[in-house]
Amino acid sequence: MKIIDAHMHYFNIEGFDELAKLADHENSRAGWQKICEDNGIVFSVAMGNSYDAPCRFGGVVPRLIDLGGEPFCLQPYNQPENVGYCLGVQSEEITPGNAEKTALEFEYYLQRDPHCVGIKFYMGYQNVYLYDTRHEPLFELAKAYDVPVVMHSGETANHHGRLRYAHPLTVDEAASEHPEVRFVICHVGNPWIPDAIEVASKNENVFLDFSGLWEHRLTPKREKEIAAFQQYVRMWLEYHELWDKIMYGSDWPLINIPDNIRNLGRIVPEEHWNEFYYENALQVYRRIGKLLH
């Protein structure tokens, strides 16, 4: 079975090194390539995390990836060919005065690099709503370059986050105003899963990734504990029949990959595995198809 991991991280930072160890992995270029080879992962979409992008136009620069080589280099490209990335947005730093210049900073990568496959908004970590007008130039870029807008949704990894900004219902506001832009609700909006599924059901241009639903290694005891949760999520998917809207994701290095693949397969019926693990990501992250061929 071929897999596209539609949500992982590729960031050279000590905290991720520790997370990887807890998942019995190594946070390294070689470590991720070995995981891909062992588990049939043919492509990965990494969320931009690093802060070392140069400023070219006087705007807020995007967050990039750097585990494949530090710092990130566009020409020549120094990250793996089977890893694409979403440009990370520092929303709190964007103002009416620099929003257009910020769009130019992002367009530099979208224009030059086919591995640049989306734009990632860290709502909840950034105290700004997705539909804030400061994001309009970036939405226009997503439309022009046919890449998705990807939003963190649900619980945050630290207590500094503000959950109201990360609620999946905020995506409904932006998606309704921008029907020609594809939106991805990360983590199925967990714990607001019914809300996230309803937003995807209502809006043709909204999709869901199933990353970060658990962490580290999943012991047999833990797998029994999450069984009811898995049935709960499956119930809502079956009710809305959203098999063409869901994508496999890991949030690596948060989770052990074989554990994650196995347990997400218990949420999605086997007859929909090809859509979930592979095909749907090609429809959302449309640049991946050319990179695979």
C-alpha cells in the first residue's frame, strides 16, 4: 500500500529529537527515510517550522524546513526529493503595512519550488483568527498557485495557546468567503471532531487531516483505551460519508509510524484505505503528483 503522509514535521530542534526517541525513532534525515522505506510512504508534507528564511522584500518571512540540511537552501534544493513543505505563517507579525510584502516573501518560494505545496497557519499558537483580513494576500496566493491553506485546529501542544483561535468553525468563515481556495483542518479539529467534520461536509473546499491524534508508542493497553475514540470518529465519518475528504497524517516525530498507520486504519474502513492513505492527498496537495512522476 502506498502512503502519502499529509502532515509531519521536518525540523532540526532538540525538542523534536526527544519526541522522536519517545516514539522509538530518530529525528534525522536518515531516520525519516528509513521510516518511509519500511512503511511504504512515498511522499511527505512537512509543516514549516524553522525561522531562518532570509528577508527579501521587507515582509514577514515564512517558516521553512531544515532537517534535510541546515539552513534550508532553495537553489540547490537541500531537502529530500520525497519531502514537500507548507510555508509556515507568523500571523501575529503581519500588519496592514507589511501584508503585501509578506505575500511577496511567500510567493518567492511558491514561484520557484515545486516542493512548496501549501501555506500553513498556526492558529491557536498565533492569537489571530484564520479569517482575519491580514491573511487575505496569502489566500490570494493560495488561489493563484493552486495550493491549499492548512490550519492547525484543536488542542495546542503548550499552555500558551488560545483555543478559540484554533476552533474548526473558524475555517467555515474563511472557506465560505474563498470558495476557490482549498482549506485543510489539521488534526480533525480534535477534540471538536464533529464540528470539523460538519465544516468539511458543508464546504466543498474543506478537507481534514488525521494527524496528531495520539503520541509516542502505543502500548497494547493504550490501544484498548483509544478503541472507543476510534469508533466515535468512525461513526461521524460514516454518518457524513466523507471518505473523499480525509487524509492520513502523522505529526511525526510525535508518534511511532507503524503504530499510527495501524490505528488510523481502525477508523477508516479498509475499502477506503487507498483514498485515505494516498489518493485524497493528491487531490488536495496537487503539486505532489508531478513530483511523484
